[in-house]
Amino acid sequence: MNSRSITAHLAAVPISSGPPNYPADSDTLQAGQAQGVREAAGQGDQEGTRPPIGARASGLQLVLRVFLPFAACYYLSYLFRTISALIAGPLTAEFGLSPSSLGLLTSAYFLTFAVAQIPIGVFLDRYGPRQVQAVVLVFAAGGAALFGASDGFLSLLAGRALIGLGVAAALTAGLKATVLWFPQERVALVNGWMVMLGGLGAVTATTPAEWALSWIGWRDLFEWLAMAATVIAAVVYLFVPDAAPASSANDRRPFAGLREIYADSRFWRLAPLSATTIGTAWALQGLWAAPWLSDVEGLDRAALVGHLLAMAVALSIGALLLGVLATSLRRRNIQPQAVFGAVAALFVAMEVALILRWPLPSYLPWCFVAAVGAATVLSYTIVADYFPKELAGRANAALNVFHIGGAFLVQELVGIVIDLWPIEGTRHPMIAYQVAFGVVLAFQLAAWIWFMWPRAQGASSPHLRRYSMEAMVVEVQHMQT
């Protein structure tokens, strides 16, 4: 896919100096969108900083100077996140790691990632995505270098933690840039393209990374990744435009906006399901898919890598499809909340198929698991509807705390449960994985019931948007007629 095709999708609605014409179902951010662009257009004159993209920016400028640099950051983030599944074997063999130690090592990425989300959200709203992303990505470069040079578990852990800190702004900075420079009606579609291109990092972490491992080894691979992070940080700093500084009262009291976000009952309706669904998908694709495929399915190395590649491709395709689907259904007055509830229900069904060993091709459930990792396209779109533009960074970060925290807990919890069973030969027994996945599934079901429960809907949504299963059936029937 080239920049021309991306431009055609992302910039179909031009940026102009006047307020854009939004569809009737866009109920937030409308008044602030054109004003935000005008603020950005005037910042260079007011503060003497690098001139940002102006109000008459072409679609190609938006793609080259805004979209692609942040997509590259998210690509690198996804590569770091999912490569653990590929290097789990070499690390276990070299350092003698147990499942719980391996779970702790890989989840350290998610722990520091989650801890950094709120401060990064505040900084994004105050200083803009360019400065924040360029600075924190340097930590990822340092962490990758340390990981590649490690001679023990503690240095591996420290390197992995630094990587998580360094890519903690990768998605939220891109989401903030999307809200700042693209029309609100295109946010879901732009987010879909962002996650799709970022998901190519997961593709790179399969067969291409396997080739690199056989050629240069995992240590040199991480040194090359450290150099790549340094280059991308420089590109963001030198080429991405500045954003206008926040001018609301929330800028003077940056953590005040967090109280507004966390006090919103709609947020607490969404967060548990988003955390248990997306966090589980990330945790399984990022680590536990590979041991399951090896120990339960009995696949050899080549077949395992083939499954990981298929999952990575499914992630990228799923991101784009979800973005297009949400945008299309919204024109029919079907909100992304309903779509997200349906996706979560299908995800639960696929996990049940895995746990109960239904006679399905193993590619089918695992590719769906990976594709659900792109459901951030839906959850971040929902959050963008809930809160004003000046809180976009903090709102996305607040939700991302749950995503990343959920992934951290799932990765560690699965490892702890599997460790309860002794190794049989060279593998853990199937029942260990089934019980571990079943525990996670129980939390997902509870969160889904809370999200879909009609009584909770009436209490949490002042706009009376439709989340219940009955309402979703009515909406699907309306689409068919």
C-alpha cells in the first residue's frame, strides 16, 4: 500500500479554515475541531517554534508529516511487544527460565508501559505528541541495547522494562495527533489505518524476525532494533509539526481532567471489557500463543512461526476492517459500542473453542484472537466521543492503562497457573493451559455482562445510546432491511 492510497482514505474530508460538516450522529468534538486546527496554524508565529501544518494542509502533507511518523512508532511498539513469543525458546534455553519467570520478563514491558500512561497522557495534552514521542522513544532504544547485551535475568528484566517505558506513547501520541489534525468523522478510519500499519510490526516479529535470528541471533537483532528506535525518534522530532499548546483550565491543573474522566460512569462501563478483551488478546499473541501451539497442538518450529505470521496478518487486516466497519455503521446510526460488544462476544466464543478443543483448524481461533487485539480502533473511538479534544491524550491514556495493565496481569497470571502443573517430559500438560485460559475467560465474561446489561446502560449513558443485546439485534435487522 502506498501513500497515495492511504491519502485517499485518510484525507477524503479536507482540512479547511472553517468548521467541517460533520454527520448528524457526531455529538462531540465538532466545535473544537476547526478551532484546534486554527490554533495549530498560528502557533509557529506566536511562539517562534517550527511551523506546524496549517489549516490548508493537503492530504499528502498530513500523511507524510503526521500519520506515517506515528504509525512507524506504533509499528516498532508492536514489534517489541510481540517478538517475545518468537524469542521465548532461545531465552528459556540460554537462561533456564520457568514459565512464571518468562511471564514476568515479558510482562515487564506492560508494567512500565501502564505506569507511564497517565503522565504521558498529561504531557501529550500539554506539550503535544511530537515532543513527547521523540523523547520517550529514546528510552526504548536504550532498553533494546541493554536487552541485547544482557548476561542475566535481571538485566533482561531491566531492558524489557525500559522498552515498555520507551514505547508507552507510541499509540496514544498517534491518537492525539489524529484528533488534532484529522476530522472527527474520520477518527475511527484513521485509527484503523494506524493500528493496521502498526500491526505490521507483529508481522515482522514472525518469519522476518525468525530469519534474522538464524542469521545474526537475538542479541544482535535487539541492537539493530535499538538503532531503528533512535532513527525513528529523530524523524519524529525533526519532521512532525508542533501542536498548539492547551489553553484550557485543564492545562493549568493537568491532573484535574483525570478526575473528570475517571468520574464518568460511561468510562467505567467500557474499561473492564476493553481491558479484559484487548489485554487478553495482546497477552496471548505476545507470549502464550507460542507455548500453546508447541505444547498443546504439538507443532514444530516452522509450523509455529507460520501460525504467528498468520496471526500478525490477521491483526493488521482486522484493524483496517474494524475502522471501516465502525465508520460505515455509524452512518447507519449504529454506534461503535454495539460493534465492540459483538466483537467481544465472538472473542469469548473463540476462546471457548480453544479451551474445549473444538475440531476447528487452529488457524481460525488464533487468527481471530490476534484480530481482536486491534479492537482498540473501537474503544478509542468510543472514548473520543465521550470527552472533548483537550482531554484526548489523558482519556486515551486512562483507557490504555487498563489495556496494558490487563495484558500484564494476564501474561503473569497464565504463567503462574501453568507452573502449578509439573512438566511432563519437555512440556507442560494440556490441562494446565486450559485451566489458565479458563480463569482469564471468566473475567472476560463478567466484564461483558457488565457492559451489555440493559439496566447498567440506563444508568451510565445520558444520551441513551444502545448497548443491550436486544438493541443490537434490532439494529442488525434494520441494516438488513
